[in-house]
Amino acid sequence: GAVVSQHPSRVICKSGTSVKIECRSLDFQATTMFWYRQFPKKSLMLMATSNEGSKATYEQGVEKDKFLINHASLTLSTLTVTSAHPEDSSFYICSALKPGQHTDTQYFGPGTRLTVL
Amino acid sequence: GQQVMQIPQYQHVQEGEDFTTYCNSSTTLSNIQWYKQRPGGHPVFLIQLVKSGEVKKQKRLTFQFGEAKKNSSLHITATQTTDVGTYFCAGGGENTDKLIFGTGTRLQVFP
């Protein structure tokens, strides 16, 4: 199997505070993880690619100082939303890339719903 | 930049009817993947297609990758209420593990 967990599943915070979201691959090692953002009834938007042992690669328009990503081990990537504002409220989903014999597959975590008051 | 569109955006069917969603990319893809997301849930990997013209079946689901590797379709035969959810295609490019998700098709099945 390929299990990816996220913590917390839900978080409510005050405007101006920082929130850290963890993404873990539980039964495989992932040198690459991805962070997505999803608005209600919308598609997933790739925010950044998290690379173990190196800096994350951010998509165009995503502020790297706003969304800090750390991929400290082969099973853990964290996303920190700094100085959160109400417009940062969203569903954040991570995925971990599992190497395969022919192709690699992304397995998604259950997501974290962030509400900024 | 690369765009992946899906049609229809939303479809509701009577249980037992068939359903098809179409996926079109603005650029040629190295592979196409399909995911299902239940309401309140996260995307769950269904399948990956790599070869031009490839067709794969999973029980009542049939997936097809176009000859030009720019479009794909998912067909569900005899829908069931358990098929409810949003179906996303996701395109993979050459020399990258990144996926560009399609706009999604939300399926509602009425008993």
C-alpha cells in the first residue's frame, strides 16, 4: 500500500498567526512531495514541490516567504503558513511520490482544512 | 501556461445510466492520471495511462488516452450511487513528476 497522513486535519487560527501542517508517508520513503491548495468546488492547484534535503520549488505566483516548506526527512514534509490571513483559508493537500517499477505515482494525504479568522 | 480542461463541469444521472467525462490538455502529455474525490475527501488515485491510444478498464470504468496524447476520457457504465464524486484528470509532462490537474467533473447519481 501507500499511505500518506496529514496533521492536523482541521485548524482554526487567528489572523496574523502561523500554522504548520505536516505530511507524512507512512509506509514508503518519498524524496519528493507536493503541496496543493483547493478552494471549494474547485480543482487542485499545485503550490510547490518539496524535495528532501533541498529547497522547495514554488509555482509561479506562490509566495515562498508566505508558505514555508521544509522536507527534513524521507517521510516528512511540512508546510507553514506564516502570518495567516482570512484569504489563506483553504483546503491544503499534500501528496508523496512513490517510485514504481515503470512510473512514479502520487499518493495524497487526507488534507488539512485551514480557517483563518 | 499548460491548461487541462474537463467537460462537463457537472453532470447528474439516474442510477444505471452511463457517464463520460472528457479531458483536454493544451500541450502534449507524457501520461494522464485519473483521480476520484468524494465530497469532503481527498483525491484517490484510479489509474495512469502512458501510451498513445491506450485503453484500460477497471470493472465498470473505462479509461482512454488519445492518439495525440493531449486528451483522455473516463467512461462509467451503469452508474451506481457509490460513483458519486468529482473526477479529475491530471496531466504529467516530460521530465517532470509534477501533475497539472484538470478542472474536474462532478458526478451526481440519483437512485
